[in-house]
Amino acid sequence: MAEEAQSGGTESADVDATLRARAAELSELRRFEDSTTFSGDQREAYDELSVVDQHPADVADQTYQRELDETIREVLDREAQQVKEAQARRAAGVYGICTRCGRPIDPERLRARPEATLCITCQREVEAAR
């Protein structure tokens, strides 16, 4: 029963492979974001030699896009951290157990979001409280 809860009803190797694949996917997304958006300074990204002659309104859309890209970077970092924590929970033998209520997380949820730490009921309660 404990092994079934740990693996979410799947083979142990499948869970490990899924977590590794998710970590690799997030790493590749972060690498792409860094190489396309943050590969130079903001002037280079928007083909400007100088921002001195620019009115703030002229660069507002570029500033907004840069902030949006930084938000994407932060989301990718947070999700990568969640995957690392899921791998640590696997190693500790508590993967697939809700950290809030202690019940097993539905295997279907773990297939969709292998880094999940909360069962769907607790996740809904947390989101509703925001």
C-alpha cells in the first residue's frame, strides 16, 4: 500500500523517468528563454543604439514585454524547484502523499502534474483561499 501511494499506482521507474523528463523540459524552456530574451541588454533586444532619445511611452511595450519575460523565467524556476522537491520526496518515500492532509494523491493527478504535493481537494481549498 505504501509503495502504491508512493508511486501513484505506477512503476517506480516510470515515476522517476517522468520527473526527470519534466526537469529536462523545464531546463530546456529556461535555456530557450535565456537565449532569446535575456541574451543581451534591452537596447540590443529591441535594436536600439541608445535609450537616451526615447520617450518613456515609446519603450513602454518593450518594458512590459521584458517584465512578462522575467515573470515567465520566475515561473519556470519555481516549477523546476517543485520537481526537485518531488524527487526528494521520492527518495524520502513520501512521494504521492498530500503534504496537507496526508492522504494519497490520485495517480491521475500525478500523471498530469508529477510534481504535485497536494491532492486535488486540498489544492482547490488553497486556491480558493487566495
